[in-house]
Amino acid sequence: MSLLSDLINLNLSDSTEKIIAEYIWVGGSGMDIRSKARTLPGPVTDPSKLPKWNYDGSSTGQAPGEDSEVILYPQAIFKDPFRRGNNILVMCDCYTPQGEPIPTNKRFNAAKIFSNPAVAAEEPWYGIEQEYTLLQKDVKWPLGWPVGGFPGPQGPYYCAAGADKSFGRDIVDAHYKACLYAGINISGINGEVMPGQWEFQVGPSVGISAADEVWIARYILERITEIAGVVLSFDPKPIPGDWNGAGAHTNYSTKSMRNDGGYEVIKKAVEKLGLRHKEHIAAYGEGNERRLTGRHETADINTFTWGVANRGASVRVGRDTEKNGKGYFEDRRPASNMDPYVVTSMVAETTILWKPT
């Protein structure tokens, strides 16, 4: 009898032209990633060539039971690292049968902002640093921590190696390679300050593709932790007390910022972000007030600050950017559970389109 792993790893291209497409979307909570698969007659590389599909929105908190159908619109295609071959992962967004975006469809508004000619002309680049925590399945306590107890204080764990300092590296490396296979522009990984916490970086990616890639990278990580029997948490402060929280620092530049004289453009953009601080904080993730305390490499949630090489500021400008007179800056306020469609488009809208009165 074949082993289960043999069947999972069957190469379909040996016997059929048909492929499997995993349709992926964001559920009603804004952080639950849902998916289901369908068979297609052959390989597809253009999302516009994929059929729309539907699902039961009453089961995801996105539609009432008496009118539960929600329509999936395919938007971006990635290679499937689990099924491999010509099989694909498809990032979708969600609409009513009448073609209206449902309230939890944050991609629709982001696409409008990124398609604005003024935004498109600036070619906004993003590099998103996604932090996350790995938890033991049955006790929901960080990986590597003694059950019901605590490890030694923070310090030895950041970017560390060793069985007493680094927990979950096999999961992290599997995710790294799977993202590269999928075609995600993942640029690196590292162990974080709190033991059991890690980070991956996506970018530089242009416009809405940055958010598509973050969502697919999150989906792949959910699948890998499922296989490993580990729980994935994007909580911005999973452990109260003297432990670092988890963010999604968003690095950003426009063509004007990357060109000569860009440092002055950056300063004006940062000033705009400060003027809309409350609006951004409200959109930067649930529970972020538990993380943005002014401690553990964060700024206080109620005060906007910026500085060069200052990791305790709301916005950090790198030394090289200051020295070269052009480059990018880092918005350190977004929480690990932020919606990348919301954050990336909001940063572009505020810095490029918004005119202070």
C-alpha cells in the first residue's frame, strides 16, 4: 500500500493536464485566512483567465444565512509549494453577487488608491517586516517556553543559535523556502527578541503586490505550522509584561524619495503622517495599544515622533537615507495583525494624495 506521503507527493503532470487551484481569501475577522480548492483543465498564469467562484459567507462571518453567497474574484497567482507542479495558489477578494465589494474586502479600496495616476507615477515600494509568535498547540504558550513558566530574560534570543535560545527554526526555514518557491519576494528572516518569536520580510514590492504577497506568505505559514502541530499567533502582545510585542514595520519609499533631493520629500511625508496619526493608529491593527507603550522598542501610541536611527520613534529614518539625502523610511507603528492592504494604501494616500488644509 502507498504511504500517505507518496500520495500527497504525486506528480499530476505525469498523468493529466489538469491542475489544482487553491482559492484563498480573508475571512470575516480580518485575520482568518480561508481557502478551498478546485480542478482546472490546464495551467493558468493570468488571474483574469481564472473563473470566479463562490463560498458560504454565513460560515465566515461575511454574509447572513438567508443570503449567504459571496463571490471570489481571482487577483494574483502564486506557485503552490505544497502540491507543486503546475498547481497554484490564488489570492482572491470578495464581492456580493451584484458585484459590490463586501465590507471586509480591504483590497478593493487599496486597488483604487494604487491605480490613481499620481500614486502609480510615484511607484511606491514597500518592505514589510512581519513578526509572529509560535505557540505550543495544547497550552497556547510560546514554543520553547516551560509550560506554565518563563524562560530567562530577553537578550540571548535575538538572531541566536542553539537549542536553548532558538525555537522553531525548522518551521521558519521551511516557510522561507516555500515562499521563494511560490514567487513571493521574501527578502529575509530572523529570530526576534522574545523567544519563540520570528520575523520574515517581504519586499521591496511595488504597490498592491506587496499586500498580496504578505497575505500569501501568511497563508503558507499557517499551512506549515498546521503540518508541524504548532499554533501561529499574530497577536501584537502575546505575553504581557517585560516581553517584546510583535509588529509589522512598514518600510516605504516613492520615486521622488529615491531620487536626488528625496530626503526633503521624506520629511514632508513624515510630517503628513504625524498630522494623521490618530487615523493611522485606528487602522494599524487590533490590540496595538498593548504593544505601543513607549517601551520594548516602540513609541507611545498617543504621541507621534520620528528620528534618525531611533527604534523608539513612530517613524524611523535610516542613517544611510540621511547620509545619501534620499532613500526610504520605516513606519514602526503597524501591529503584527494589521491588514497590509489597509496599511500600504493608507501610507500612499496620506503621503501622495492627501493635502492638509
